[in-house]
Amino acid sequence: MVIETLLSHKSIRKYRDEMPSEEIIKTIVRAGQQAPFASQAYSVLLSRKRRRNPFKAPLLFTICVDYHKFERIMEKRGWKLVTNDLVLLFFGIQDAALMAENMVIAARSLGLGSCFLGSAMFRADKIAEEYHLPKRVFPLVQLAIGYPAEDPPPRPRYPLEFTLFENNYPELTDETVLKAMKTMDEGYLAQDYYRRLNAKIPLEGDRQETYTYENYSWTEHICRKWGQWYPDPKVLLEQLEKRGFHITKKSEETDERF
């Protein structure tokens, strides 16, 4: 049953009006807490404001990397946090991401659907203002959750031989790469995925548009995304610094927090 739940995962963007019970909400979060962790460096925010939630989902969870709580614990033990913020963020991201995935699996097993929203980190300051977050709490990812009003097929994945490498990382031949691309593109085209979402990314610069929804698929979509977006880390670094995490320089606040 667990394997079936994992293999049938799909993103849900249409939800029924029904609000999950308190018991179900607490079960989802408790299941999230049981994910592996380094230091439980996370917190979860919840919005039931359906009209404002993405896709009008009954529930919107925001999973945050949270070292504010841990600093309070260290203070009680007479310790100061000296580990650099880059290390802390890597471990915190692991904690928060694993918790989010457990929540998705738990929700699915209870008959609910979900959709990951990865842009929360670029709106961290706005989310912090809305939820009155203290410094050292960084919104990482959001989950829209509710009872599905649609039943799309699972989205394609790379062939296993393009994912699982035993003993050493192989040389990726053109044949191997093209096979993986074909698997992804044909799978998405068969579902008419991007046409249904009207989700073609516009081209920037001098590139001329040569794709229609008849042949626009995953590899072109993901290449347009990472071939055009965020060449400068400044925006994300600024969001992190607003939340009290300093990657490129030591925080002057470090010695002032205690």
C-alpha cells in the first residue's frame, strides 16, 4: 500500500469544498514530524483561508527552516550558535523537505491530494510579514492540500538507468541522454500537460519561438526555466538576509543574539 501510494503520486490543482477534520490535519503534521531529521529545524504554518490559498485549496501549509526555536533551546543550555549559516541551511533544508514529503504521503494515504509550491523562498519576506515570523525562520516550500476534484495521471519520470548508477557515475552517451529526454517528452505530450495548463514559458533575448503545444514538452520547458531564470543569486540571498541568514558574510548580529 505504501509503495502504491508513492508510485501513484500526482500534483492536484483542483479541490473539493470539504475541509479536512482537525484529526486529519494533526495526523498529517505528526506524520511529517516522524521524517528523519538532523535537528528538527523546521516549523509549519497553516492557512485555512480558502479564498486566498493557491488553487482555492482548503489547506495551505508553509514548511519553514526554523533556527529561532533552536537558538532558544541553546540559550537555555548556556550555548551560543557558532555554526555558519550555510551549513545550518543545508541541514535545515533537509529537515524541512523530508517533513514536507512525509506530509504529502500521509495526506495521500488519507484520501487527500496536494501540490508542492516551490516559490515560497522568493516571497519569504511577504510570508514572514503575514505570519509575524521572527528572524531565523525561513519559508522553504508550501503545500496546498485538500480532497481532490480531479484525478490526473502521475507525471513521467526519467528511466531508471538515467537515475540509478551503481559503483560509479557513468559517461552519459548521447543515446542515453536522448532516450531519457524522449521518455519525459513523450510522456508529457501524451497527457497534453502543458497545453492544459497553458504553461509555455516565453523566450527571452534573441531566441525565436519554434514550438507549439504539439511538440512543447518537459525538456524544452525545464531548459527554458533554468536557461533564463535567476542567473544572479542576489534575490535569494537578499531574502535569506532579511530572515537573518547570512551566507556570503558573517552576520554582525551573531554576537548580539545572546
